[in-house]
Amino acid sequence: MSDCFHTLLLLALPASGKSEVRTFLDQRDPAAFHMGPTVQLDDYPYVHLQLLVDEALVAMGEERLYHHPDPKGQRNGPFIDSFDMGGLVQLLNDDYHELLTGIADRPESPARRLLERFDAASERAGAKAKLRLLSDSVRAKLEVAMQKEATAFYEAKAKNVPASLQGRTIVIEFARGGPNTGTMPLPPGYGYKDSLNQLSPEILANAAVLYIWVDAEESRRKNIERARPNGVDSILFHGTPESVMDQEYGACDMTSLIQMSDAPGTLTIETATKVFYVPVARFDNRRDLTTFLRKDPSDWTEAEVAGIHDSLKEACDHLWAAVKKDSR
């Protein structure tokens, strides 16, 4: 058995501190948290690219395919098809397999490859393929419009594929939730339940879940606080529109999933071929321990660093003990 997490799923509502925790780990000795040097996967770049697809289509006089317009004029509203959130997980599956093989995807036409992947991922998640329904002329114009961004995306993704994963920890980050209906389970397509079961067996067989615990009200407050006018492309400073917070993050089902699991200390994740029991631990960030990490590291105080270090280490120690127990 390795002496560090192989794959860590870093999960939470928006603005709960996921990206800040990643920033902290980049500045610390990861071994203290049972991690090796990290390789990061995040579904937000795919959301950003789908927003660009919608914007390009609107500019051509076509309908949006992925996101409703926002009623307050922000960049986007919620997903049109809730199952496309599972499609984002299918895209992460592709990227994870790429890391395992060590072979970076370097397509001849990045835009065409990206659009094909979007459709394939949607279908695997139970959503409809959308882009292939466009006329040939619109599809061709869309590929031209997306070529620059897609090229930059694939270049960055290729650089993220290390020569070896030996001693490294793969960190996969995403946020899920749903409308605040007052009851569980959340509607189909929403929440962690309907995204975690889209993860590949390759991931689930090696995964542990670190959940950053912040309630929906605090997530909403911190989302407003972190947003910057020019932060749309930023991991630390992008703001999620209010309509999206209401529909997609008004409630979180993680606590329910932990309580309902067949095996204590795990999440029961059912795929088409196997049931996985994935170890889970919560890092309690309801008393905000992470916002200071958006500052330059030279401005971090000893008290701030000690606060997150001790709480995060406690959660990671607990999770590591569960992983070791599971491996026996």
C-alpha cells in the first residue's frame, strides 16, 4: 500500500473552501496530510467552456444548449438539463484515465475534439447529445469560435499529465447540490448521489472523500464575498450567479448520504457493475478557516495557519485511518 492517498475527492458547496484548501496544500508539506505532491482535476474549466459555447451560439442567433439565461443578467443561469452535471463527471473520468496512462490527449483539432467529448459525456450521463444536432454550418462556425480557447485548454491539460504518478496524490474537485426542497433525496441529476455514481470504477476503487462542511447559507455568503468583477476565469475569485445558487446549491445531500451508507464512515456508491464503499471524512469549515488563504502567503498569520492546519490534519488523519483499515 502507498503511504499517501492515491485519489482524493475534494467536495463541497461553492465558496466553501475547496480551492483555498488546495492553495494551502501547495504551500505546505503534503506528507503531513497523507498526500504526495498533488495532480489536480477540476470540473470548473469544463463549465467555463460550456458557457463559451452558449455565448458563441447566442452570438450566431442560436439557442443556448447548456445553461439558462440568468434573470438578473449575469453570465448564466442553471443547467438546462440537470443530468449534464453528471456529464461533467464523465469528462473528469476521461482526464483521470489520461493521468493513469500518462498519455496526454493532443488532438489535431482541439475545438472539434472538445465538442465531441461534450456530447459523448452527456450521453453517458443520461443527458441528450446536443451539439451534433446543430446544422453543419453552425457547427463549423462554433468550432472556429471555440478554437483558441480549446487549444489553450488542451495545452494546459497536457502539461498537467506527469511522467509518473508514483508517490503523487490525484485531487479531484467539484461542487454539487440542488434546490432546497426541504426533503431528500434531491431531484434526479442533482446532488452528490447522482454525480458520484457517474465516477469510473478506476476512480472509485482508489478514492477517499474529503468533504468541506459549510451549510448552504454560509456558502451563499462566501460566494458573494469572493466574487470579483474580473474573476470569471479565476478558481479563487469567480462568483456563482444567484439563480444557480438557488437551483443547484440551495441544499446539499452529503450529510444524508453519510448517514444512509451501509457501512459507517463511508459513502455507498452504486454503479452499474459494482457497489463501492468509499471512505469519507468531513473538514468542518463552518467557522471560517479558509478565506484568509486568498491573500498572498506572505500575509498569512501564524494563528490563521495553525487554525486550518490542525483542523485539516485531524480530518485527513481520520480519513487515512479509514483508508488503511479498508485496505486490509
